[in-house]
Amino acid sequence: MKSALLIAVMAAVTLLLRALPFLVLRKRTPAYISYLGRVLPPAIIGMLVIYCLKDITPAVRPFGLPELAAAACVVGMQVWRRSALISILSGTAVYMLLIRVIL
């Protein structure tokens, strides 16, 4: 019985926290929130790219080839298909194939 009550309280709090921005900002979205919605996604993607490529050592085999090939695959798939999911999955597959099978 305690577990069910605990789960119900957690579900209610989660629902409230997710609905709160819509309830508070019912009339109009503030300009700074709109600005953050425009600039944060590209900034986060840029930081992820830097994080993923930061440990490449061009002087040591495999010279960063798996990472760069996977990044090129992601960019190519994004340009071609315009689907983040397909781009990320294909880049991950290329990277894993290169580090596990070929290199």
C-alpha cells in the first residue's frame, strides 16, 4: 500500500512540474525564453561535437579516423535526410563498425 501511495505522489509531482510552465506562462512566452529556445540547441550540439572530438590524437594510430568518419556520416545523413535520429544512428553504427571490426 505504501508503494502505491509513493508512486501516486511521485506521478502527481511529476505531472505538476511538467504542467507548471504552461500554467504560469499561459498568456505569452517571455522574450528571453524564446531566445533560449533558438540559441541553446545549436550551442548544445556544438559542445557535444567538441566533447566527442576532443581526444583525437592525429599522431597515434588510428589517427582519429573513426571519429571523423562518424562525424562526416552524421553531417552527410543530416544534409541528405534531415532526420536527427537517422543521422545519429548511422553515425553511431559507422563509429562502432570502425572501432570493433575494421580498426
